[in-house]
Amino acid sequence: MLDYYALLGVPRFTASQDDIRKAYRTQIAFFHPDKGYVNENIALERTQQLNEAYDTLKNPSRKAVYDEELAAFLKEETAAQAAPEPKPEPKPQPEPPKPEPEKPRPEPARPRPAQASSREEKASLGEIFAHAWDMLPARFAVLIAVFMLLFAISMLNMLAQSISHIGSGKEIDSGVFAVNEYQHKLLNSSIVFNRHRDRIHETVEFLESTDAGYGSPYFYTDRKLIVMDRDDAPKPLELSISYPGSVSIYTNQDTDAAELVFEDNVWYGSSTTMYVQANHAGITVITFSNNRNFDTFRVKIIVL
């Protein structure tokens, strides 16, 4: 279900009509297809969503119905995330087979008279293989030995790579999550993304992207990834702006697992401290842009 409040960037359920109208005008001005700030397809989709959100929230009766549906949806989502996974029922152990009654042993066969030499009778499998090896040409034998050695090395290398890719801490301990406390929480948390390794790979790819936490030398944040518990106090996020004169900053977040709290959206060529407030377990990506040169970058927030 689409969260209209998060889409407009206003407080959920408590935003006034004036706040909703101002947020709608700011967002619709930025994402209008004629402006050309973002991709045309994205702009058309976002404009349609903004119009739908504003039409719903400006109407008191429609807003009341939507608030009830959104509250019920968030309650179900929170309950689903908090519900423990069902434990598999133990499989019944098969009964051990009953011992069969001992059969009478047959009488040993009488030895037959020897019809071959004593050397042929005592020939073992190893001797037969060694004899066949001796009969091979020297060059062919060397080639077979080299091939077997290379095959063994290749198998050992594949085994080592498979072991290194098992879900251990080494895959995450490459500087992405340097704090042991959060590394432990990411490995042991019960939220959905921890049970699927592709969500961790998405985070690594996000941190390696060019627009993570950095729009330009004049417009960036001190961190591009914030990991926090849902019960943590708001965490600071330093936004640096080096443009001369006043600059308006626009923020847009894709989910409401966390939200950005700040007093004003206009700065005067300086730095300011924002605060990240956790709402519930999940992942939120906040996009920053400005009206000076429309630099854009993203900050990812993981709430455990």
C-alpha cells in the first residue's frame, strides 16, 4: 500500500492541510515532466502518485478512510515482521531393522587343483594397475599424471571458493560494516532482509555507487549508510553545502522505516545537522537534491 504521507514528506496522520498543500506544491514542481530534472518516465509516474496522494489527503472524508486503511496495513505489516518463523516438526525416526535369523553356514568348498602359476593367483588389483602403468609409453604416462594433477588443483580451488562464499562474517567484514556491534546485529537480526542474502548484496552495491552520500564537492553528507535499532534515539546526519547564497534542499524517501527530521529546508552556504528517526524495522533510502544545480545523491538507512 502506498504511503501518501511518506510520498509527500509530511508527518503521518498529524499533518495539517497547509503542510500537505505546501509539500505537494514543492514535490510537483520538482518532478513535473516539463522541468526535466529527472527521467521522463520517473517524472510521469511520480507526478501521478503525487496527484493521487493530494486528491485523497485534501478531502477530509477520503482522508479519514485512507488513514484507517493505512493504520491497519502498518499494524499487519509490523505483526508479520515480528511473528516468529514456524519451527519444522521433527520427522519420525524409522525403526531399526530387525535382525534376520542366522542362516547355517555352507560347508567350505574343497580346493581345486591349481591350474595357474602361484604368481597369477596372488596377483592383486594394485599389481595389475602397476603392470598396466609400466606398459604405457613414458610420454603418455607423464601427460596423464600432469592432467590428474591439474584436475586435482582445479577441484581444490573450486572447493576453497565455495567455502569462502558461505554466509560468514568475512563477506560483510570488508569495511562496509566496520562496527562489530552492527555487524553482529546484521548477521543475527530476524528482519526479512537478513534472511535473504541479496539484500546485503544490494547494500554493498549501493555503497559502491557514485551517488551514495555524495552529489558534488559542494553538496554531500558525512555518512552514506546509517544502521540503527528501532528503539535508538535519533542519529545525527551532517549535511554540507558550500554554494554561496541561499539554497533550497528537497528530500524524498521511498519507505517510512525511518524519517529525516529538520527545521528548515533553506540553507545559506554552510553545514547543518539533521536527525534520523527510526519508525520500524526495514530499509529506507532518502534522496537529496537542491535547486542550485540539481545535484542528487542518496543515503541508505537500515532499521533493525
